[in-house]
Amino acid sequence: MGGARLRIALRAVCGLRPRHLKYNFGLETSRETDHGATGVELDDLESQRACIGARSYGWRIRAMWVGDPLKLAMRHFAQLFNRLSINVSESSSVVSHAPSPKYRREFLRRLGLNIYGRSLGIVGRAVLGPPTLVTDTDWDSLILLDACRYDALAEVWSAYGLMPAKLPAVASPGTTTLLWIKENFVRNANKGRMGDVTVIAGNPYISETYFRLRRWDYPFKKAVNVWKEGWEHSVEGVPPEEVYNAARQVEGRLLVHFLQPHSPFIRHPEVTWAKIEAGEVTLEEAREAYEDNLRLVLEWALRLVSSLEGKVVLTSDHGELFGEYGLYGHPHKVYVPELVTVPWIELEGGPPALSDQRER
């Protein structure tokens, strides 16, 4: 590594911003090709900011990692990787698919998106600390909203005027559903505590069928396979009302896995991750579709809470990325706060309390 690149690396590790930033790891302005994702020149400051972090995307994890040098270093990994990437010939097929012909950076060919994500994950793990395992907590029923961002839920929760006014948060052990399941119910020494729990499986990963395929011991009492019986091809998924109806038929301890707000977006089928990454759908439209999915599933989840008894926990397996760090969805082992920070709302069975400030 040359002297100039070494200085840039030191700036990134120390949390300092390079003096001149013309390119970002901004995949929201890229096009997918056979060679991977390509970067584009960003001439205006707002476009540059939109590629770096969460502050330009409406939601944000407030009061977290403020001033932390490791967090600042993570923010600048994108800048560092761009500096290390190579220019691509204008005659290449990568350039022919990109919107601007002047300069190109090919990220995947030189360093790899996976290496970039794992680098973010290493820093995130060091900062976030140990995760919360559901087997080590006390609850009678646990309701899981798949891919629910903490800050997005906090915004919707506040708009509904529900209590508690400030939502508690914990660190998830995974950035995907499969990682969350492995850490809680496969590798966990306390998984035997789930022997009296019935799973309402809106996601096939937590079903007994999938565990058998992976040759894992199934730690639960039984599973109700809503993912198989309640699947609707019109929405390419399991509607939340199907999960709700199945849960109402079972007594005892429950783990209820709703598929939403995870895509597909039921009321916005035109919004897909492929279109988001290709720039055919704006981030604002993507956030709107995601929040609509969240409001839809939350209504059914709260309706279920009102029919349950005992202590009910409302949580999630992981969050979702909308361009933060130049990434989308929930990449494997990318331990960043937007993915790992999840809600942990403890409620008593019956209708959730409303705040005094809610309009009547």
C-alpha cells in the first residue's frame, strides 16, 4: 500500500474524513451487471451524504455511538474502500450499463462486497457487545416481527400513541433470520428451555421441517406451519392475518413469527429490492412501502396481544438497511446498529395501554 493510501487508511481508522471525496460506496446510484456493482461520480454534496449513513434516510438510531471513534471509523469504511478500488475502462461492459461515462469504480472485482461487509461487522461486534438471547429472558409469549428496524417501529409506535412511550432496545445475535435462529435455538446451551413453546411459523426457517433438513434438534414442543398452509401466491408470502388466526387456535407458551415487515411489500408489490438497488424505485418509496408493511403487521400483532395472557414480548430478529453504508436489506454478518438493534417491548396480555397524549 502506497503512502497516500496508507494515510487514507489511518484517517478511516481514526474516524477522520478524507479531504476530497468524489466517490462513495453508494450502490443506490449503481447498476447491477455481470461484474457486480459499479460506482458513479457524485458531484453534489447531498448525493455524497446520502451514500454515507443513515442521517439522510428519515430514520436514525438516536443517542447511539455518538462520538465513538469505532463508530466513526465504520462510517468511513465506505470512503476507504472506494479509495482502494480501481478505475474501469470506459469500453468495458460495466461502463455501458452505468448512467455516467466519466469515471467508474469496480468494487466487487478488487476487494469484494463480502469483505467490505465483514469489515463493518467486525467493528460493529466490538462496539455493540453481547446480544440478548430469547432463551435467557422471561416471557409467556414472544411475538417476532421479521426484519423490523427499531427506529422505524419507534416512529410508528409513537404515532399510535402506545405505551411505553420510549421503546426498549436490545442487541440481536444475528443480522438474518437464520443467524438469529442458530444463535438462539441451535448453538445455545439453554435451548432446552423452549420445550413447552409452540411455534407459529410464518417463516419456514423456524419450522420443524427446516430443522430436520439441517439435521438440527428441534427444541420446541411443536410447530404450526403457517408458511405452508397460509401462503398466498397473490402476495408471494404469508399475510399477517393468517399468522394471527393460527396463533388464536393454540394455548400455552407461544413464539409467533410474523413474516412482515420483511418484503414482499403486500400493498406495494411494485417495490422490490432489485428495483431499489437499480434506482428504479426511490428510497423514499421503499421506506413508505416498508413502513406500510410495518403498520399492517403491527395492527395484527397488537390484536394478538389483546387475546393473550401473561407476559408478552414484541421483538424482531434483525433490522433492515436502506442504503446505509451503501448496503441494502440485511446482509450476512454485517453487524451494524441499523441491523442489530431491535425492539424489546414487554407487555401484559390484553390491549396495550394508550398514552394520555393520544388524540381521542
